[in-house]
Amino acid sequence: MATNSSQSKQPFLIERHGDIAVITPSPDVEKMADTLMEQAAQMVLAPLRADPPTGLIFDLSQVDYVGSVFLSFLLRCHKRVKELLPCIKQRFSS
């Protein structure tokens, strides 16, 4: 799990607020190559598999631009979360 001080070095900040997981992509994610998106999805989902939350929020407040690569990444995460963690509620925040 990244911390606020490592936010600029990590593509995602993953925080837990009780049973809710909040995933905040850094602005650097907008420039991430398509070939790294699968690795990013695994990085995001690994802590969720280890300790499944009851709710999931993607906080997009740090992202200025959502291109097709990043949108594809979000859809892949959504699909994997539905497959791996069907009991959690999925919410998207912008």
C-alpha cells in the first residue's frame, strides 16, 4: 500500500477506510504505456485479494485526462473485481 509521501513515485495510492478500499491513481497513470496496464491492474488487485473490502472507490480527482488506455485499465479492473470479489460494492468517484 502506498502512502501519501510515496504517491508521486507510485502509480496508485491504495487506502483503507474501515471496510472500504479507496484507490487513487496519480496523474502519472495518464501517461502509462498500455503494456504496463496489466501489471498495474495486478498491483491494484493484489491487496484487495489478500484482504477483501466490502466497498471499493476509485477516486479520479488527481487525474486530469482519461484516455483510451486508462479507460481500458479501469474496465479491466472493474471486470476483475467483479470476478474475484463479487460481494463488494463498486463505486466510482470523480
